Amino acid sequence: MNSLSASQPSDFGIFKTYIEAFGGHPNYVKINGKPLVTTFGGEYSKFGTKTATEGWQGLLSQIPPVINFLYDIHSLIITVTQIHFVPTFFEMMVDHSLVDGDCNVGSMLD
């Protein structure tokens, strides 16, 4: 498990690197062919922008529409189309149009 400060635009690259490194692996969880990406918190992550919505929009725009992975072991090329984004935000501070779902941990604790 890793933690990003999500306080500056340079954190986009770290997130994108994780998606590129692991999102196309055959064992990675996918929904409708897209790698599942979630967060624990992050509703206040602005990535150096004025709002969390702007920050997440900026980050999601950095993920190319199609990422191709080549695994040397099997000479297999896997294509991944964007991501399926289901964050765990404790407060929905981000425009709902940016997410594919919402994992509301707070409701599970009540």
C-alpha cells in the first residue's frame, strides 16, 4: 500500500506509473475491461489545483485512452482502455461525473 500526498501535479506521474505497471496484468481486477482503480480517502486531493474536482480531472486526463502492455515472458500484448475509477471518499467533494462508482466506507461503519 502506498500513499500519495496528492498536493502537486507531479503526483499525476506516480499514479499513471502504477496504472501502466499493473493495470494490464492478466491478474489485475478489471470491470468492463478497464482496470479497477480505487482510493482510500482523497476527497481533498487537489494535486496543486484550486479544487478536488479540478485535481482529479487533471489526474484522469493524464491517463491515455489506450495503454498497451507487452509481457516478454509470453510475448503477449494487452490493451487497456482507461480505468474504472471507484474511489473511497469519506465526503463526496468531487463531481460525480468523474467517477464510475463510489465505495462509501462511512455507510458500512454506521
